Amino acid sequence: MAQIHKIFRLKWLILIITFPQLIFISCAHYGDWGKRISWKDIEFTEIPGVGEFPEAGAIILSDKGKMEIIGGDKIKLSIFERHRIIKILNSRGYQYANIVIPYDSESKVKQIQARTISADGEITVLDHKNIYDVSLYPNFIFYSDQRAKLFTMPAVENGSIIEYRYEIDISGLTFWHSWEFQEEVPTLLSRFTLVAPSEWEVKYQVYGIEMKPTIKKVPSGFKSTYIWEARDIPAFKSEFGMPPKKELTARLALAPIGIKTWQDIVQWYYKLSNPRLKAGKKIKELVHSLTDSVESKEEKLRLIYECVRDQIRYIAVSIGIGGYQPHPAEEVLLNKYGDCKDIATLLCSMAHEAGVDANEALISTHQNGRPDTSLPSFFHFNHVIAYCPSIGDSGVWMDASDKGCPYGELPWYDQGLPILIVDEKSKGKILTTPQISPESNRTNVDWRVKFTSNASAIIQGETVFCGPTAIELRNELYRSKPIKRKEWLELYLANRFPFAALDSFQFSGLNPLNDSLSVHYIFHTKSHAGTKGKEVVFNPGEILGFDLPNYFRSPSRSHPIQFRYGFTEKLNLEINLPDDWEWETSASSDSITSEFGQARFSFKGDCNKIILGVEFTLNGKQITPEQYTHFQNFLDSIKDKISRAIILEKKLKL
């Protein structure tokens, strides 16, 4: 799978939402922290346990957050407090005892306090020497000022309660923008409080739960209070193939103060990025060397795109304002690395130098969840790509940070999504990236099998990948050593034909990068390989690798099924037999059609040759829980037909 790249330094603001372990505030005085238990909303003797929640590993008893904005017409300082109390039921809940508090150079973590309370009320306080300060992203973000305070709770055992609280002072215009009410364990109380100047308009949306805030409005010059509170929230149930969790959980999203329209977002990012587009000497020299001999604007753009894609390494960079603002295009070219916003900036700068209009575009990738277009906020986005509106009928979309993506295509995680074009003349209009058709996202498998009298076989095969499937596989293979490509192919064949021994192979479409990725191969099987008694059994479903029904065996479903994309898989199988062999099968030519897709089967055979074809298309549309049983039946019907075996056997001598 292609690595997903981030545009904004969504800082610890967003990260805190991603870590369900991050937590806290308390009613006890600091001096009493290690001596007594005093909770306003919880009675210690009435706390539920395993009996009430037999499936849970822990129970979140209380989760409270408070954000206070200090300042008048501009945010000068924000103070965030959090307090969390969790009961650990068994070892599956121990993960909640490992605490991560993200922060950056513009914020300061203060007053960390943590304690564990045993089942009989004994209190063990966290020793501050066991709080560690580390880089938050030691692997993904190569350069970053994002750090974290880490600690693990002491004396944790089944039945104990962990409690911790902290404060973060945030300088400048940073604003706490979201809150999650639901996690993968039950939550008894979750409350978020916002204290902000009364003259500010607070824009928000609540998802996954019916809720309105309690609002205490005050005259101008004072601070209003907004409280969102939920109780008895069930554990979130994760399921295979569900949409991003962000789209399903009970949560609150707040628009940044002062942001009213999408045009506000465009202007904000334009002011950050436009000065960085200026082409310097190196960019001018490179663009002219690439494009001076080319007349077509589209050909110029293609050459520029391929140059940036192939020569600029993706390196995640997030230092200070660099978490939001791209580096100057000339600097990116000189360094030959950058993150997605840097790469998009260089691409647009080079296009402008060649006389081709191109703009940066903000997008939320599939894994990040679809943005709510009714709530303008730059926090929706996690990626930057480029758009040239003047080429073709509907323009050209480009993601040069995906190193396996051909010109004119997008990786699957950018497709069919709302996107915001950063253009000075833009009115903040939301566009939608193109979605490739299932027929264009195709895998074709062609096998020609020749058997000998002793049941050994030589197979000449070709597998052609097109669309997002090709992009993903290309990212996996194109920088691999030949031995690694060989190992990948051997595993691919072994999963489809028993005892396959690879003789030769050749890839095309890896380098130079083409629209499709093809692999040609020859392999053989030993005498009587893949036999059942005196028979040789062919299962077309195994050759095609059709295992989709195996992932949807649960009798019911809570969440929709969301595929990354629609796709088509096709098998053409030709089997040639020696004169002393015969075949038997129940396969026939027929088809299946449903609201989810279709499948077609073809079969013909004579004495010495069998030709079988299977084509399966999944349209990729979201499947609701109400449609789940019908979808299971659709997949099972295909599995039944695709599993109609072809049995080969040596003729009996008379």
C-alpha cells in the first residue's frame, strides 16, 4: 500500500484524538493527590466492573477536557486541561496505562499528575522521574519538533483504577478543534468545555451522537462557556472493511475561530504558499532543459511531473510553521527532498515557468476520512496535490509524492474526494477528484497450461495490473532488488498453484513507469504435483485468488463496508492435455448480476483442450449493514461457481 503523506502539522491537537490513552482534570487538591480520593461525578463504592461489562478490557469512568482562550480579538494563549479516570478490568485494558501527551515548540506541558488506585483503595503516585520526553514521530516524520511526554502508570493490576491529569499552554493562534466521546471501551462520562470570548462565533458539528451544548452566553468583553457532555457511550466496534473510524465514532469538531467560509481557508493557505512558488535559477534552467524542445503544454506538464516524481524524495518535514507552510520551491529542488506540500509547490512552480497554469490543492485522503464540507476548517486536510485546470476536458490532477503513480492518474486514496483548490481567484469552491471506473482498475491473469503424460505441467503466464492496483504494487516492487521481485512472484504463484517452481520471469511497467504493470513468467510443476489420488484438480478460484468471501463471514454487521475502490479481475485459462488424458467438470457458461457487481463465466472444451474464462467486477459502492446479507450471498454465489473444479485423469487402458 502506498504510504500516505501529511500536509499540515496537525500537531498534538489532532494527535491527541488519535491516541485513546491520552487523558485528564480532577477535583482533588494537588496536596491531597497521594492521600485521598475525591471525585465530584463518581462514587468510588459504586463503580461498575466485569459483571456489567464482560466484553471490555477497561471502562472509561470519566473523561473531561477544558479549553480556555486567553485574549481578545486574537488568540494570544490557549490553556487546555484534561483529566481522565479509567478502571482496568483485565490485561486487554493495560494499554490504557501507557500515556502519550504530544506537544510542540509552541506549547508547554505542565502539572502532570498520575496515580493508580488499587481495588482496596491503596494509592500509588507516579514518580516524575519516570516521565520521559521523546520525539513523537521518530520514523515517519524525518524532521519534526513534535515531541511527547511518555509515562506508564505504576502498580496496575486487574480491578485497579488509573487517574491522571495535565495542562498544556499553547502560544499563538493554535486552537483545540475536536473531541472524541467514543472509544473502543465503554465510556460512562465524556465532557468537553470551551471557554471563549463572547464576541467570537463558535462554529461546530457533532457526529455519531445526538447532542447540543449547554451554552452560557455573557455580554461582550466577557467569556462564554460551551459544554458538550455525553454519558453511557457504548464501546466502538471495529470491523473489517469499515469506513475510517473518524466517520463513525461519536465526536465533536470545531471550526477555527475566524474561519467562516472555504474562501477563508484558501486565502490562509495562499498567503503561506504563494511566495514559495517563485522560480529561481535552478528551476528555470531545469524547466527549459526539459521543455524547450516541446510544443504541447500537456507534454511539458507530463515531463515536469515525471521529473518531480522521480527525482524528489518524499521526506516528511514538520518544524515550526513548516508544518503548514511549504519550503521554497528552489530549496526543494536543491535538496531533492520534501513532503507532499513541498513536492506540490515545486511541481506548480516548474509548471508556471513552462507557461502552464497549475495550483496546489488541499485534500483529505481516504484513510483520514471524508471532510465535512459544511464546516470550513483546515484541520480537515492531511495532504496536498496539484491541479492543472487548462489541460484536457476537466484538467489534470497530479500527486507526485506517490512514486508509483503515472502522469494523469491518482492513487486510490486521492480519488473521488472533496478537494479545495488554492487559487487567488478561487471562490473557495469544493471540487471532487475523479474516481476511476472498476473496469479500469483491472487485473488480468492469462495462463496456458501444457500437461505431459506423467501429469507434470509447464505453465506460461501473464498477469497485468492496471489502475490503483498497479500503483500499489509498483510502489512495493520498483525499488526492490531482483531477488525480492522473484520472491514476491514465487509467493504469488504458490498461493495459486501447488508446488509451483518458477523458471523465468520479466516485469514491464516498473521502470520506465507505464500505465499498466505486467509480469510474464514460466513455471512448472513436478510429476503428479497438485493431484488428488490419480486425478489432477484445477480450481479456477484459487488461480484467480478469489478469497473475498472469507473476510465477511460474521452473521451481522454494525458498520457499512467501504472498499478502497471498485475493481475487475479476469482469468483466461487454457489447458492442453496429451492424448492419453481426459477431463471432467460441471463448469458452464453463465453469469451473476447484482447491485454490488457482476460475474461472468465461460467454458468450452474438446478432447484435448479446455478454455475457461472468469470475470468478476465489484462496483466499489458502500454497502450498508442492511445490505450485508445480500452481499454475502452475492460473494458466496460467485465462490460456488468459481470453485467448480476441472478434474484431469489419465484414461483407463482397455
